Amino acid sequence: MPTPEFVVQIREKIGHDLLWMPGVTAVILDENQRILLCRRSDNGAWTPITGIVDPGEEPAVTAIREAEEEAGVEIRVEYLASVKANPPQTFPNGDHAQFLDLTFRCRYVAGTAHVNDEESMDVQWFSLQDLPEMSERMLYRIRSAVECSGPAEFSVDGLEG
């Protein structure tokens, strides 16, 4: 589902005003250190698996759910790799949103990766040395997860002192 029902209900009340939302990125690695990426249907961009956290849902559960919904794979969440507030964005329909991204390093467990919903038009495994073109924001998330071996990276961009 491209827009969760709870977001649709909030939008009925606030219109296109800025909405702050928690989101997750699941950087899924297999035993060969390949990464699972999907090509988004809305803009054609290659990204790791991403999604919005439902009200009351644990963010790691969101990562597991989104991996199954978008790519038909089972994963295990290993680490919280980074926490970063993204800049506000405006969607083609005029909605304004700002996401707090929680990037998780995840391990592939089972399933054959495939397009499993309308949000993606392609799903593929890529070697880390041969990634398709993607935004710097997505490359940051991938680097954070691949290099993570313990404590999460917390962004302090914009803080003075």
C-alpha cells in the first residue's frame, strides 16, 4: 500500500501541511555481501527497502514487514545503523512531509526476492562494488549499515556547539 491508511486519515484533517513521520530503511545483505535493492514505481529510483512505521509498531518490525511486503523475503534485523532527520519534501500531490529515518542493517534469511507489491517495478541483488545510480541520501544509509558493527551513527547536522 503506497500511502498507509492512518496517513490518509491524518491528511483528511490537516490537508497538505507538514507531517512528521518515522520511517525505516532496511539495508538487507546476503551471505555474499550483496545488497537487495528495489526500483521504485513512483520515481524509478533504486533504493534499499523503505517504509513508514505504523502507529504503535516497533521500527524493527516495520523493517521485517516491509521486506516481506515489497520483496517477498524474510530478514533478521542485526543493528540500528543510523538515525537521521531528512529535509522536508513535497510530493507531487502537494503533501509536505519530513521523515525521521531509522536505518537498520539486516541479514537475508529466506525467500526468493521478487516484486511483491505495486510500490516496486524491479527487485535485484547487487554487489556493493556495482551499485546502480542512486541518491546520496540512499548511499549514506547503505554505507552506515554496511560499516555498522555496533553503536548506531547519530547525525548531529544542524546542531551548534
